Amino acid sequence: MEPTSSDSPDSTSDAVFTDDSEHASIVARQAILDEHRVIVGYELFNRSPQARQHNLYSDANLLFSVLSLADAQTVGNEKTLFINCTHDSLVGRHLDLIHPARVVLELPPVEGHQATEIESRAQVMGDLHRRGFRFAFDHTVLSRNYATWRPFVSYVKLDLELVAPELVEPLVRYAGQNTTAQLIATKVETHEQFQTMSGHGIKLFQGYWFAKPVLLKSQAVRPAQAVIIHLIERVRADAEVGEIEELLKKDPTLSFTLLKYINSSGFGLNCAITSFRHAVMMLGMQKLFRWAALLLTATKPGGAPAAVGGTAVVRGRLMELLAIESGALSADECDSAFVVGVFSLLDAMLGITMEDAMHAISLPNSVVEVLLHKKGVYAPLLELTMACESGNEEVFARVATELKLSNRQVNWSHLQALAWAETLTD
């Protein structure tokens, strides 16, 4: 069953921290992808202004947010969670609350690279490593000063804004010879950067190049996409059930995928759906519209959902939950908020401009208005949702205040959206 406003964190009596605490974390995320552009993990950031002043408290609070405000077991079941930590917080008891296999603790180098402090930190990491915790570091862990840390390294991040292009190849070679770590290229913002890093043998990537449309001359909507778009148009036109059923039967692969989605736990139905007529009758046109929007995110070739589709699903669910939490929109408008979130990456999914995408598919004017012009009732919800991805503190604070949403409400919605998206890929 999908959560409603009564399931919100405000109704939880044993919350770890108060709803409007000045120290409440702002949880932001960034996806970590493999070479096939499939999301394998998320890096979670605490982007609240207080995090810079209360380092020990802030990352402990972030862990509590993940553990207590969402179905974190679901989030961490398939995806690895990278948590930014401080060295001081490694001695906190909050690490006793989590299973080591579910997270990677991401640590910075020590200030000034002092040998005595590096050695003392290595002892703490060694204790945690023996308990099963994994660690991620930036490229400085490959320098001579940090030799005592290297037995504990599981991931090395190469920040493309900090590492000179000519140093990538020797760093990759050195890491392969001296560690068992996997390398992650970060700040990957263009397709060219992705190809270059792939050429060096790097298999994991972080950045938002995948969400930018690659516009090819004479790019056309693929057959499966065309069927889904036609389905959406017929649903919007209130076509007869029989007409919609015949349309769905034309694509066996699409048909199988469609039934798989509707019978997943995420939809919370009490009985199995075995026919399209049954599906339409059970869901109604509004839910079928939402259903088709979800399907459009999974039409990339290669089986597993592409990162852009997964990100679109999280956006849609997060916008819907934020709309519910705000209490300002009707049930139908909350459904439309979901569609806005999913279709906010429609240009990247189809490989065409957003303007062309709007011509290819029939959508309500209120949806088109926000997707093309960032205006209308759904615009603040989309802006806040995107701030959760980028960690833009200024936008987060401004829009959350405008929507009368607390940090805790947004964090709860954010983490629930991540968990819900996982149920659709089982």
C-alpha cells in the first residue's frame, strides 16, 4: 500500500530527532552507475548549513535519517549507500545500529596529512574493517603518506575536477597494482568524459551526464516507446477499454513488462492482474496513465532499467509524496505530480528536446507548463525534488519554506521514494 499523509513521520511517536530541529539534516543524493548506466548505489550527503559547523553530529544524524525515516532495508538491499563521514564520528556508537554490508563509509584525508594522525586514524579504520565496514577515499589514498590506509580501501574516487587528465592513467595503474579497490570516476558531466574514463578501465561513475539528452540527427521514438506514447494518448482521450486492450496486445514484450509492474509489491494490489482488461478495470484511467508513465522509463534496450529511468521513477514518487505532505493538492493533483516527476527527464529518455517530447505525447496543460516553462502549481515540487539530487541548500530552504515542509518531512519522502523505486526493479 502506498503511504498517505497519515503515514508521514509526523505521526511517528518515537522519532530520533524532532521535526523542526535546527540540526535536522538535509539529505541529498547522487547516483553511482556502472558502465551499463545502471544505478548500483547512491552517495548520500548532509547538505544542511549546520553540517559545516557540527561535523560529528551531522553525519551521525544523516545515518539516523536513513535508518529511521525510511525503509532503509529496502533502499540498502539492492543499492550500496555511500555515507560521507568525518573521522571523529567513526568512534560514535551510531555505527552499531547498521549492518556493515549495507554501507560504505566515505572519508576525507586528514588535514595537513600529518603522519601521526594518519596512523591513529588507520587504527580506528582497522577495527571497523574487521567488523565488516568498507571505506571509500579520494585519490590521495594512493599517495605514499597514506600507505597504512590502503589495506582498508574498497573504493577510490577520482574527481575529474581535481585530477589532471594526464594523471588518470598512472593512478588507475597504481591502484590496480597496490590495492583491491574499485575505482569511481566522479564529476562526470559529459558523454566524452564517460567514454574517456571507460577507456581507462574504470567501471563505476558518478555525475549527471546520463540525465542529459543525447540529441541525434533524425532521432526517432523507438517502437516500444511509440506504443507507450500511443497508449498514453488513448488513455488521455478516455478510449474504450477494448481499444486499449487491443493496443497493449500488439507488443508481447511490453505486455509482459506491463503485467510485471502492476503485480509488483509497489502497487499494493490485493489480487494478481492477469489480463489487460482486468488491469484497466482495476486501475481506472488515472492509474493507467501513471502506469504507462512508469513503463516509459524502462524502455531502454539491455534489460535492466537505465539510470535515467530509475532517476525519473524516484523523481516521480518523491514529487507525489511531497505533494501529499504539503496537504495543498487533491489526490488527482498528487497523481499528476508523480507524472511531472517521471516526465521531467523525458527528453533524456527519448533522446529528443523537451519541446519535441511535448509534441510527441498528449499531456495535461498543467504538466506541460512546468516541464517546458518551470511554471505552475507543480513547479515548486519539481524544484525541491531536483534540489534533493544536487544538494542545493539555498533552493532547498527556500522552496521547502514556501511549501511549508520541514527538513524531516522532505527527508522522509526522499528516502521512501528511493525505497519504493527499488520495489519496481525486483
